[in-house]
Amino acid sequence: MPKKKTGQRKKAEKQRLRQKEIRTAKENVQLAQHPCNSLMECEKCHRKQKSRAFCYFCQSIQRLPVCAQCGKMKCMLKTGDCVIRHAGVFTTGMAMVGAICDFCEAWVCHGRKCLQSHACTCPLQEAACLECERGVWEHGGRIFRCSFCDGFLCEDDQFEHQASCQVLESENYKCQSCNKLGQYSCLRCKTCYCEDHVKRKGFKYEKNKGIPCPKCGYETSQTKDLSMSTRSHKFGRQGQASYDDYEAGGDDYGEEGGYAGYSGGNGYEDQSSDEEEEDSDEEDEESQSDEETDDSQNADSKQSTKPK
């Protein structure tokens, strides 16, 4: 019979398995869960910020600093690989720290492993925000990554950047009912309809007018002249446009831009007015030609009725 495992052996095996799981999952840790990027509240000014050696607002030192590599705030004498041997069972505070990281501006404990490995594996080595181009030392917030482009973002611009970075809708010209190619498009609903499904039963349509959308009632347009994809916009503090930019006829939803029809705009009304002018010109030409033919017929009849 095999020997029965002692409690100490069971404990050692569990510890080995736990350490193995920690090592394998370390590469998949999100940036917000790293100890060097954790949330810290200053004990003096009570303002929340990224974990750092000195408070960003009042430059005070925390009473219990946290290691940026292992995340501990208490160094044990027996279990730690301390570079500086300290008296007593454990130590905390400034007696535990050994260095300040140049990248994340956080304390590193005086453990040999943390001092040797953190500077090479710090996740905030090139953490400059894509929007405002500020580094860790230039703002007090935490650092995050964009879930679409995987770039660094500060706490002020993370939501605005991701809103402008994501692709909301792809280009689609198919009818929503039968998946055929849609000849008519609604700029308000951003949907296309074929000739069979754009008209509703029991609804009277006016002549010489556009067919209304069966969903919202907005006037539809021909799909061949449009682009039914959702455009990307500039959000947040860095992309705010002034009112003067819109008056100057900017690119985004301007009076001359391509998406003026989204707000019932002027782009497609100009096209319809041009078509009406062309139709009126054609009618005038036809009326003139009819008058000329009538005059010629009257002249012929007069010549035929003259006495010889």
C-alpha cells in the first residue's frame, strides 16, 4: 500500500499547483488588473488615482505602499527573498520598498525577484494615450487599452476613443425582408428595400413624389446614389468642433456634404429641384413646338381658302 500523504505534503502540492496556475495565467492578465495600474486613494487629500510612489495632487507618500510587481504591502522575513535583511517577522511602509519604477511611477519592494524583473516586464513602458499623447507621469489617472485597436488610453479618453474606433455598421445594400438587392433606401432608418417590399398594401401613393419608408414614413431615395454605411465621428475632448466650423460648411453633416439627407437636408432637395426645373423646361419646349405646329397649320388653311 502506498504511504498516506501527510498534511505538509498535501499543502506543498497544492502550493505548487497554485503557483503553476499563476504563472500560466500571468500573460492573460488585463492591464487594469496589474498591481502597478491599480486604484489608489490618497490618505491626505482623499483623491482617487493610479497607484504611484507620490500622490499626483499633493505629493504625499502613502503609509502602506504597494509593490508594483507582486502587489504586496507586507514583506515576510521567512518567505521573502529580501535584498535587505530586516529584523522582526515582517516589515511594512518605507522599510519594505527598494526602488521606484521609471515607467509606472510606483514602488517596487526590496525582493530580489521584483527588483530584477519588474523594469523589463512593466506593462506601462510605452503607455502614451492615443488621444491626448500624455504619459503616466503627466496625468494622475489609470491606463487602459482600447478593445478594438489595442492602444493605450488614459482614463479621460477611454470611452470617447472606443466610441469612435469601433465599426458600428458595415455596408449593406440588401433588402431587409427578402435579402434581394434594394433599389430604395431610407436615410433615417439606414435600411434598403426592394421594389416589392417598399410599398405597403392598402396605402395610396401620390404621383411624382418619392415613396415613403414603410417603417418610419421618411421619403426614400435610390440606393445607387447613396452609401448606407455608418460614418465614424470624432468624440471626446480632442475632437470637439466649434459652431463656426459647422457654419463654414464642414465635412460632417454639412449643408453641402453627402449625408445632408439624414437630417432632411439640402443635398437631395437640390437634386429634386434640378429635376423639376428640367421637367418644366421640357414642358415649355413641348408647348412652344405645339404652338409652332398650330401656327403652320393655320397658315396652310388660310392659303387654301383664298379665291383664285
